[in-house]
Amino acid sequence: MSELNEKARISGQLDRQDELTLDEAFIRLMDSSADRAHPVVARLRELIGERGWTGWTRFEKREP
């Protein structure tokens, strides 16, 4: 998933995320719902975070 995020960042696709998901409250709701949807999601988010990414509904590269 981190590789896909990186490819999307390089191609500029991540810059277009706000065109589809504008509402911060909706993004927070989706992120919190994902964590409760399946136990694996929390682990995936942890691994994504270890690789320098944040979010679930809207991915962003963390500053080093």
C-alpha cells in the first residue's frame, strides 16, 4: 500500500484527493469507522505509519 501511495504522490494523484473528499468531518468519520470495521485495519494503519504515511481515507506523506 505504501508503494501505491508513493506512486500516486509522484504522479500527482494524491493532490486531487480533495476534489472527491472535501469534508474533514466525513474523513474523520470514515477513518474512525475503518478502525472498528476489522481488526486488520488498525495493523495496516500502523504499518502505513511506519512507512511515513498518515490517514486512511485521505493519505498524506508525513514529514521526516
